[in-house]
Amino acid sequence: MTFLTRSQMAELLQGLDLLPLDEEDEDGHAFTGPKHWHVFHVLARQPEAPSPARGLSTV
């Protein structure tokens, strides 16, 4: 398990494209009884490098 604050998580993801970023913050149940869930669901990727323009000459 990893325990991070939202600002720590944002720092780790800096420079990436975030697709969805959902934060779950609610009371619920675990095997041991009541629990407060605070979970981040993140999908991120490296930004794509710009591709050179097609059909244009650099002369």
C-alpha cells in the first residue's frame, strides 16, 4: 500500500497527461469492520511528442 496526500500524488504525476482522476472519499466496510476509504483512481500517460508536419519542406 502507498499512502499519499492529494498534493503528494499531484507532485508525482507532474508532467503526465491525466486521463481520469477520481477521488473516492467515503465511509464503508472492511473485513475488520467500519472503515473510511480515501482512494485515488488514476490513469496517466506520458505526453505525446509533437510529430513533424507532413509534406512541408524545411528548406
